Amino acid sequence: MAAAAAARCKLGKRLVYDSSTNKFKFNFSRFSSTMPSSQFQSVGFIGLGNMGSRMAHNLIKAGFILNVLDKNYGVMNTFSDLGATIKQTPFQVAQSSDVVLTMLPSSSHVINVYTGPNGLLHGGHLKTRLFIDSSTIDPQTSIKLSAAVATSTLKEKYDNWVNPVMLDAPVSGGVLAAEAGTLTFMVGGSEDAYLAAKPIFLSMGKNTIHCGGSGTGSAAKICNNLAMAVSMLGVSEALALGQSLGISASTLTKIFNSSSARCWSSDTYNPVPGVMEGVPSSREYVGGFSTKLMAKDLNLAAASAAEVGHECPLTSKAQAIYTDLCKEGHETEDFSCVFRHYYSGKDEQ
């Protein structure tokens, strides 16, 4: 029995955080090579940054055949060592994959990868049946790209797939959840396509939520990150005020976490250095979700609110605070650094 179990496993690598160097590295581990229960076998993955690299690695562990593309050749070579095939253009990825996932920094990057020269939709006659964009972008871009995908045709017909389909499926959970395979996917688009893609999502996460039609996944992510930013500001403001009034951050955190103020920013991602281990505040705000990305997401929220004529005063204030932090040189630090740099909060002794 042990020999049979060994035959189903192979040596792999796992990305882990090394606190001594403040960097992520590969460690060796063993994982199952059993093919997932999915109608898709080959998966293209474009964007192997902090999030995408971990998501793609979990797909390999789940048994999918991966085609990868990133501007960082070192990362691509690492994935080549893990068995993935390196491609040179988005079009090459699409020509070799049943499904293509993108995890990119901004709307402009996503548009270029889909519709630029040698983009995913080049020629309009595609092998790829399903496109999944997990980038955090504005809902209108997701809707427009979904329409562009739907006007393309398939080289081969598969069951009920008449045309290729796109899902907007941004994630929540950050780098640690991407590493652990416990992300939450917020998915917009066809419910049939969502159900077909579920084995892929569950290879990278533990929660999948169908939000509605095209663009609703992107809208959900913007709203989630808006709430996260405002929550972090509220917790940081209260903890800094408590320090000024003579209450330690540890004591006030205990009170928050056993009363009505309890939230993710207090009990899971506390912004005060010295209160909680294993979070960015415990390592000089290195790693995590950068201030620059939070400012970008708040810009998306503000633009979306303006587009529909919705008043969002807290969005505007949070946007201004995080934009100023970036201008002051803190753009690469985790967004919880607002406690130290905006509220002048003190480290816990």
C-alpha cells in the first residue's frame, strides 16, 4: 500500500516565506499527481507575480498541465522545472490551452493581454474555451472583454460550448491564502461556465461565490477592498487614539476581539507591530498587500462610484490617505502601515 501511495506522488516545490531574509523561496515537498475531476486538462496562466505564482503552483499540484507566460524569465524557468511549458506570447498560451487564467496588475495590462498584438483573442478563432481573469480591475473593462470573447469562435466544438466564454473571478485572501490554496473567488459571468470552472477554482481556493453576470465579480472585489481599507483605517485610528489615552494596543485589541469592534483588521491582520505574529506589522510591514495596490483599488472604487452617481465619502477619504502614503515613499509597504505612518501609532513593547 505504501508503494502504491508513493507511486501517486512526486517531488515538488512549495513557495514559503523566509522571515530571516524577508523573501519567498521554494521548498521541496511531495504532492499528489492525481488528475483533477475537470473537463479541462491544459491550463494557461499569464501573470506569475506574488499571487499568480502561488495560484499556478497549486494548479500544478492538482495535476493540471500548465502553459505559462510572465515578463520575469526567472520565474518562468522555475515553473519549467516544475513541468510547466513556457510560452512567448498570450496567443501562444491560448493556442495550447483549454482554459486561460490571467492575474495582472491593472485594467490596461489585461486589455493588452487580451486584445493587443499576439493577444489571447488574436484572429478570433480560438482553441481556448474558457477565459478567467482574476485581476482586480474595473467592472466595465470586464464586461467589454467578456463581450469581445463571446464574439470569437472555437476551432473545435466541445459538448455545449458553442463560443468561448469569459469569467471575471478576482480573489480575496492575499499571498498567504494563495500559498495555502484557501483563496475566495468572486465570480461574474455565465453560471454554466462558473460551474464548469469550479474544479479549477477549488484547486486554488476553498470558497467560490457566483455573483451574477459579467462584471459582478470585479464589482464585488472592489467593494470588498473598499470595506477592508475603511476597516483598517478605523482600527488603526482607534488603536492609535487608545495609545494616546494610555491604553496599550494589546489590551485594546483584546477588548475589540471580545466585543462589537471585532473584525479582520483587529483579530487576523492587526496593524500594530508587536501585537500579533505572522502578519506584515510584525516584520516592518514587508510582504502582504501593498499600499500601492490598495490605492489602486480605491481609485477603481471611486471611479465606479462616480460612474453610477453614488456618494462614497469614506471612499474619498481612504483614497486620499493611501495616495498620500504612496507619495511619501511607503507604496511597497503593506497597507496596514497606515497605523504607523498616518496615525503615528507606536510599536507595542
